[in-house]
Amino acid sequence: MQTTYYENHKVQQPHFTADTCFDYYNERLRIDDYRGSVNHLVIWLEEEVIKNNFNKVIVKSRYEDTALWIQQGYIYEGEFTKYFNGAPAIAMCKYITNERRNSQYWLDEDNLLKGVMKLPQGASQSPFPEKYSLRMADVQDAKSLAELYGEVFEVYPTPMDNPEYVLKMIQSGTLFCVVEHEKKIVSAASADVNSTYHNAEITDCATLPNHRKFGLMKHLVDQLEKELFNRSIYCSYSIARALSFGMNAVFYQKGYVYKGRLANNCKIFNKYEDMNIWVKDLSS
């Protein structure tokens, strides 16, 4: 039986409409956009959380609604600057259990972030290594990409080890960039493009352990940014594991700005992990 990781639904009620993600794998409900009454939306969210045994709600709020969400018990966790065609999306969250709310690693992550921010920003990166090649992926790479993600991640919040899922992503407009060595994909990253609001998430970053010493991810991010810029997508953001020095360092050194931390956001490896928000304006 195939696992249903998540379902996206357009919800239309008399007092509001909402673009939702029922994220069963990560036991959370996410609101990616909405119009109408926040109060009525909150009532609906409370009912759906109980029905689905979710323990976290994440809302991408318009800036002007932030106070309304705070009045309803939601807390600010970060900002996706210029997410809505130039206007910010504010991450407002609510937790249903203490276990989901409380992070065991918060202070460790604060210290890691301090270390990252001591690095020189815009530092020159390692030259692209010999005997490696970089290119954009196409539908024929779905199987190889799935094999890469299956090898790198034992647990991941989406079924990236499934070739059919990766194929659907490519066909729906997600951009993948890959590095090959001896005709095998050894590193990859993607840009999940939102064509409605003209933003993109840099995600699905993975490199096989034996190839991590060459700084390949910075080259992949460079190429994805060029592709986005050419499509007039200027809001680029990423959500990086707060315990990963390497990935946070990549985004900091590539000019991304730290914009907050989402507590116990998604399952990666063997536990729920806190995720740091990084945002970059590609137009400047």
C-alpha cells in the first residue's frame, strides 16, 4: 500500500478560501494562502487538526494579518521576504502538543548559527572540480535522482526516492540541477517554482558522502539562481536543517539572509527537525 505523504486542497467556505496542504507524514496542516475571515479560518483549522490528529499548524500570513493570528494564539516563527509577488509571507504557527512545541536542540542550533555567521560572506568558492560536470536535469534523470535521494536520506519528508514522484515534479515545473561524476549523478538540488507568486524554494539538496569535499552545492545553487533570474523569479528561499552547519553555511555565504526558525518542522533522518529560513532577493 502506497503511503500518502500529503494532499493539497483548495478549500472554499462562505467566509474564506484557502490553499491547504494536509501533510500527513509530518502531522501538520499548512496554509499556503488564504482570503477572507481569519477568525472563521481558525475555527476550521481547529476542527481539521482534531480530525486528522495533527499537532502543528503553519500559516503563511499576509503581514497585515499578523496581529490577528497572534490574537488567536499563533506565534511568529519567521518571514519569507517578498514571497507574495514582492510582499512578505509571515510564518505563523500553532502547536497542539508540548512534545511538538519543545525543541531539544534549540541552543545548539543558536550556537551553530553564530558559527555560520562568523564565516566570510560572499567568499570565493572552490573551482568546479575536474572530471565532474554540471547540467540541468530532465525527465530522463528521474530514476537516477531517486536513487541519489534514496542513498543520501534514510528518512525524508517527501518520497524523493520514488522515480514516479520525481518525474511528476520535473513535469510540473520543478527545476533540478545535477552534478555527474563518471556518468553518475553524485549531487543535486532543486528549485520548486511558484509561478503564481513568483518565488522559488531551493530544496532537495543532496550529495553523496564521497563527493562532499568539493563544495558542489554552491555551484548547484549558483546555477539554479541563474535559471530563476532568467525566468524573472527574484524571491529565492530555502529551509535548511538547523543542525546542518554545511547547508546553513552554503546559504549564508551565497548571500541569503536568516529569517527565523521553524520548530520541529518535518521528519528528516530519524526525528523531527528544526529548520532555518534563508531568503535572498535575486533582483539586487
